[in-house]
Amino acid sequence: MTTNIAELVRARNYARQAAERVNGGLTRYRADQSMHGPVLQAPYVRNADGSYTFRVLGYRVTNGVPASTPSLETIVTVAADGRTTVDYNGPIRN
């Protein structure tokens, strides 16, 4: 299956925004660089129904400074129409 880069970028942005929202916004949370850099390096899977599921690692922010290591994991599925579902949000699992 060929990857539509524009569709993947849109889905990644929706997933990152959902993770930011559920974790208190940018004053309290930052998503890992993988959710900002080259889109093909983002941690995602393409599902059979055309949706994308992303594993977003994130950093708590204190006094405007992100922690040095991620401590939060958010799993977000983005449907083809842009709807997002947070499948998991909590401590990083192994």
C-alpha cells in the first residue's frame, strides 16, 4: 500500500494535538520530537480501515521546561475523516 504523505502528515498533526489536549496543553506537556520531525519516522501503523494509530511519547513541563526524559504515553487513532480517539493515556508501558 502506497503512503499518502499529505494524509500521514495531517493524521500525525491530529494525533499530536490530541495528545497535547488530553495531557493539559502545551504549558504542561510536550510531545516527543518524533511527532515533529520527518513524518515517515513517526511511530505509527496504518490500519486496515485506512486509519492511523500513533504512539506518542511525551514530556511533563514544569515552569516552562520539559523534563529530560519522556514519562507519558498516548496512543491515538486518527480516522480517515480526521476524527481522533485516544486509546490509551498514562505512564509509558513496556
